[in-house]
Amino acid sequence: QVQLVESGGGLVQAGGSLRLSCAASGRTPNSYAMGWFRQAPGKEREFVAAISWRGGSTLYADSVKGRFTISRDNARNTVTLQMNSLKPEDTAVYYCAARRTSWYGDNVDSYDYWGQGTQVTVSS
């Protein structure tokens, strides 16, 4: 059983920064891609960013390109999402997800494990 726990969410003013972390524990696969998704009130959960097992490849949603950076430390089983130049439209619950393959995907149903989410609120 794989458990994912997000942390680092909070309230920040527009233009500010936050760093989200995701810690994996339990029986983790030998190799797995990781992704970040978010869900705002009244909207479907959407893709934010993903990273391959070795960290050599990343993918970002158009809405966050140039502002967000995903990284990972496999020795510590952690994934980080650095969020800069935050906008009010970034307000959402952010979820960490793991996929039982070395390569990533951008769709919700392709991920096998999910964290409980952490709230990010960006004020104007």
C-alpha cells in the first residue's frame, strides 16, 4: 500500500510563492512517475505538472508554464512543486499522485495513488 501526504499549502497574496511537498511511504513501486493535480470549487480536477521516475522529463499545463517547477528526490521519496507568481485563479486543492510506470500521464484516471490534498488560496 502506497500512501501520499501533501504539505505546504496555505494563503498567499497574488504574485507570491508557495512550495508544496509530497511524501510517499509504504510499499512504493520500484519506479513510478509523479504528478500534481488541482481542483477548484465547481471545476473538475485538472492536470498541473508531472515528472518521470528518473526526473529527466517533465510536463506542465499551459496555465502554469514558466511559473511552476516540479522536482523529485527519489532517495527520500519526495516530490516538490515550486509555485511562483501565483494568481487568484491558482486557488484550488492541490493533489499529489503516483503512477505505476516510469513515464507520466496528464489524465486523472491514469494515476494509481492519491494524497488527501492541500489547500492553496491566492488572494487579490
